[in-house]
Amino acid sequence: MEKARRTLLGFSTEEQFDKERYHSPSLDYCPVYTWMWNAPVTQEQTDKQLDEMLRLGIRRFYILPMPKSFRPTSFPTPLEPSYLSEGYLDAYRYAIEQAKKRGMQVWLYDEGGWPSGSACGQVMLQDPSLSQETIRVTEREASKGEVYSPESDTEAAFFEGKRIHSGYTFPKTGLLSEYRRVRTSFPKISSADLPDVTKEGACDLFIKLTHEKYKTRFADLKASGFTALFTDEPTAPRPFPYTDEIKALFKQQFGEEIENYLPVLMGKEKTNEHSAEIKIKFFDMLSRLFCERFLDKELAWAKQNGVAFLGHLDKDDEANGSMTGGSFSLLRALRRFDVPGVDAIRRQIFPKCGKSGLCDNKFFPRYASSAAAQTGGRHALTESFAVYGCGLTYDEMRFVINFQAMRGINVFNFMIFPYGRTGYLQAGLLPHFTQNTHPDLSAFNLYAARLSYLFSLGERVANTALYAPFADGVIGEGFDKTAEAYEKAGKTLEQNHILFDVVDDDFLQQAEEDSLSFGVLAMGKAAYTTLVIPPCLYLAEESVKRVRAFVKGGGKVATTSPEIAKRIGVHVTKDLSSLPSPLPSHGGESISYAESTLKNGRIRFLMNEGIAPCMLSLPTAGTLPYLLFPASDKLYRPTEEKGFFSFTLYPGELVALLETDDVFDAETHALPQKRLTLDRFLFRHTHKLVIKEQTERLPLQEEVSEIVLPSPRPLFPKDFSGSGEYQTTFSLPEKASRALIDLGMAIGSAEVILNGKTLGVKVMPPYRFELPLAYLKESNELTVRLTNTPANEFEHTDLWAKYRPWQLGNYRKEEGVFHADSFAGGLYDKVNIYYE
């Protein structure tokens, strides 16, 4: 199972913490942005946007071309030159060359639009025989005495549960079910038909039309600045591919005609023990074809060209994503990547869901990190933020990436940096990260880079494995109950801070033989001493044999299922929450936990996944740890009291506890005890974001008004997006040796200016700024600039009335619902200055 690991350019691994690397992470840790080419491309505009990226702290990207033929009736894009034309390739080369001159790093995205595999329809245009074929069911009433004569596309017909053939005379009137082979296109909203990537030759032609065409402009990808090949949601035909070759392969391998089982495959007939085995074998075969004929060929091409192979699959957030996403075995497919990934789009991960409070965020990022560990890797990817809408705050962005980092993700891809920004193009696939819409983006990008650095250090700890009952998903019947038990088991482990990965039957059956005798399930960098098996209907006998050997060697199995416990020969675990937690009592129910071992110690990570601040108190074990909050480049030491140290985590905030004998300069984390409260300010709006034919950030000449915080009226009304300034003066009652300002409850990004000198920008709570003593005077002028999201202007502009709904994209309605949560901005409480 473990691939021969190779050094991956652009994906650093380090064994010990380095303060300078943390302060200024290298290029390898910076987030990668999706540069969406959705408009005419010119050299002048390309240069402007590359410079804009650097101003926003974007140092890595890949180009996502959006051809005119991708989704012309639901996502129209006037990309010129035409995708993969000579002019397009020249424009692409110019962009990459200019990026390299600017010290940037790039990935090669392998498709026009998505999903990967079609070259935006060009594969099918060159070879129509590669079209997708699958089965559709038609039903009609057959009359008594009628002689059956099937159409040419009929694979099999069934009457009253029995297969019938041409010439059959119906003995009575009843329901006839015909299983017809059809050629499909996916998605239906696209004019770019997908090939069947399980067909021999489909991926070869895809690579020839895309990857090799790029190589006509870049003979050496590594030398040109590329570090990775990105594939996006490749999929087999759904519900499954069905060809003459597949029928023959199944007959050759298993001695059965798959046509006899079409009612079972299509969910029209309940399974029995034999047909369940047939169904599992069939989809196992399809999964292997998908991996061997697409993913393995992409991997081989990437390896040949010296770049990493990375990407993600469709429906990877679902318990039954193996089936609904078209890979038929999710973890098997993810283990084909150098850097496996997931995506977090459409608020699949989010801190709060309207009036209901906490979202039901699931542990699916562990699929990617588990696959990476099981093949000897350290890196796992997320593609995040698409279709979250432009009301997404930095605080919410932090929650999304922190949540995934706590589950093993350490490579961040953020969407979207758009090329086209006029007219209806401003409405597609939000948020759009630009200088006008997100002027303080660089602060968040630095945060993400530090987070990536911290979670790339050392070895991630996971000594427990959770079995994923993918076979139940294949069978289908009763899977809702299985999925509920599986998701509950994962949630219980997380609530008890058990460090776990996810495993499947492939892993159980291919784990290292020698390790089983020592009670360890080992493969790659993964080594598990406890296996959790949730209640499920199907567990392969070969997997049971391997688990028994694991138990015999001293390994522990926890299952709440009496049937599974009996098969393996272990006692039933009454409650998974009884498993021992590696984290002592701390006082926070909403806290998640992760851990990594380092050459010079270890890092323990804690995150507040709740919706209220949480005070944590942990026992001191030897030397006090250093506290690292990625929004700051500083290291802090907590204050110990009676054998415990305490600190507060804001909602979505994460802290790294660095335990090491190495000595670093650190500051105290405790707030100064004295406080000066400021509540009277002069306020004015300074800039307004205006979305017309293009988005502009216009300066305002507005009179100041006197306000008292908290203000009884909203200073950022529902139709306003932009910036406002709060101004006041203050004097400290006495000379201070240390001082900081806390803006309290704020929404948006905040810049603090003291006596004309900026103290920097904070884009998420806590909004605390150190006040340099050299800047302080007897009487001080304080300015606080707040900038909110573009959502208010987006929902109140009259621009969209000029266009038809289909021009605004098929995500417009969904994003509008999200925007309704975002009509806010500004300071909402008194400002405090702490000093001593």
C-alpha cells in the first residue's frame, strides 16, 4: 500500500520548531489561491493582477480556466483566447513566467472547469467512443398474452422478479422492468460532455490534450516554477459505468453475468447474502478500474515531470461519498495521491447555522489526512470557501481552516481570485478575493501560512483507527442507520479527544503482517493500537481474520455491536466515551484536540469549536509550555497558579502548546491589571464599496458624528459595505511599562492608528494591539478603522437587475441566503486599554 515516497518540491517537512520560520513562514506554507480565468486575458491585466496578489499576500496559485463551453447556460464566461488554443497557451506561459519573476509558486490545474477528465469536452469530440455509458430503468405494464420484444438498448428485462428474454409470453398482466444502457453527459448544466474515465484510453487522451499541451510551453515544469498537478473531482459515470468490457471483466473474474443482478445494482430488488457479495465485488472492480485507469496515470505523469500529484474527489464530505462521488472506494482512491485532499464548500464547515446555533460539522477532513498517513505522507489538502458567499468574515474563515487543521489538513487552497470583474462576472462563485473587496487579506494569509507551518511539523499523532463501513454503503439497504452509527462514533471519539484516523477494508487486509503480532495496525506512517468498529451490516471475512490477529497480538477493539464483537472474539464496549482521553479535564466541552511529536518536544493543539469564549485550565506537567496563537508572531508563557495554567479561547480560535526544552524569548500572556475604558468617539464612513459595472472602493467626504459605544444604532447599515473610522483621544493616568488596546466585540477587519502610526491590522478576535511605549504621549490620538464584508453592497446593488438569473450563475440564490447572515460591521462594545 505504501508508495515509494519521493521528495515533494513545495511541500516542506520539518522535525522541530523554529521561531524564525514561524515568524515568517516560507513559500511552501503559504495558501494557494485559485486564479479563475473567466474573461479575456491580456498581458497588461495579467501583470496587474499578479502585483495585486502580492499586495494581498498571495504568493502561490493555480489557474482555473473557465472556457465558454463549460457551463454556457448557468455560468457564462467570455474567456479568450479559447481554452487550449495556441493563443491561450501563450497567455498561460506569460502568466507563469511573470509569476516566477515575482518569486511565486504555481500548481498546474488539469481541466477547464470541473470535474477533471474531459478537457472541457475535447476528449469526447476527438473520440466519441469514450462516452459515459450506464443503466437506466424503465417500467411499464405488460399485458397478458403479449410477446416480449426488447429494444436494442435493453440489457435485461425482469417480470415478477424473474429475468425474461425476447419471445417471452406474459402469462398475466403485470409490471415489466427494463434495464437499458444509455449514454450520459455530466453535469447536465454543461455542454462539455464527460468521458468515462474507467475506459482504457480516456485518461491517456485527456493527458495528451491538456498536460502535454502545457508542456509545449514548459518543457521542464519544475524549472518553470510548478510544484504540483491538481485534479478536481474526477468521477466515474453514476450510478456506475456499464460497458461490454465491464460485463466481460466481471464474468472473467467472478464467473457470473452481471446482467442478472441489475435489479440489485439499481436498488430495485432487495439483496440477499449472495447478491450482496456480487454487488460488493462489482463496485470493488469498478473502483480499481477508476484508480488504475485515471488516478494512477495522473500520478505517473506527475512523477515523470517532477511534481506532486494532489486533488480531491466529489462528495468527500458524505458518509457514503464512495458511492455518491463516483470513486466507489473513497480511501482507496485518496491513497493514490501524493497529497490527498477534501473540499469545504457551501458551508460544509461553518461555526454557526442561523438560530439553530452550532452547525453539525463532520470529521470528513480526516479522510485526506488518514490516506496521507497510510501511504507515508505528511500533507493533506483542503479546497475551501467556494460558494460561501461574499459575506464570509475572516473570523468564519479562521474557523473553517482551523477545524480542518485539527483533523490533519495542512495545505490550504482558497477560492476565488477572479480575472474577470465586470458586469455579471462579479456574481459567480463567491467570495471573490480582490484588493477592493478584501483590502486586509494579507493578514489572514499570514495566519494561514503559520497554521500550515505548525501543522506540518513533526509527526501527527493518531493511535486509534475508526473503521468506515463503506461496504454497507455499497449494499445500500439500511445504510442510513449504519451512517448514523458511524458518524456518532466519530463524533464521540472527537468529543473525548481520541486521536484517530479512518480505515477501510483495504487497510485492514493490507496492514503490515509483522506488526499485527505486536498488536499494531501499521502502514506507511500510520500505527494504530486501538480499532473502533461501529455497528454495521457487512464486515469482510478477510478483514475479520486480520482483526483477530491484531487482537491476539495485544491490539484493542472497541465495538458497541454484539454481533461484531462475537465474530472477532472481544467484549462489547458499552460506551465509546469510556475510552481513555489523552487530554486531562480542562473545563471546555467545545474544545477539540490534536497532537504532533517533534524532534525537540511536542505540540498539543486546542481549538474552541463553540460559539462562546471558553476559559481553559490545564495542569502543569513539568515546564510550562509556550503558547502560540497563529495570528501573532510572538511566543507567550502562561502564568501558573496552584499547579494549573489558564487561558481563554475565543470561538474558532486555536492555540498551539509547544512543549520543549529549547529556550525561546517569550512574553507573558496575562493581561495587565489596570484598565482605561473608552466609549466616546467621533465616527465617519471613509470608504464605500460600490458594485456597478465594476467594483470600486470610493473615498467618502462625510461629516463626523459623536457616538457613545455601544451605539444604539448600527453604524454600518444593511446597505453599506466599506470602511469607517472611530477617533478619540486619551491619556493614561500614569506612566506605563506595558500597554495594549482591546477593541472588544468587533465585526470586520480592524486597523489601529496611534498618534499617526499604524499598529497593524487584526482581522479576527481577539482584537488586541500592543501599544509601543515609544508611540505613547501625554495626550494620544487614537483612530480605529473597521472594514466589513462586501455582502451588504452585493445584496443591495441594482446591478443584478440588468441580467437574467442564468447569467448570474447557479450559485446565486444559495449565496444570497448566506449573505443574509452578514449584514453587520463595526465596533459593538466599549474599547479598553490595559496597562501596568
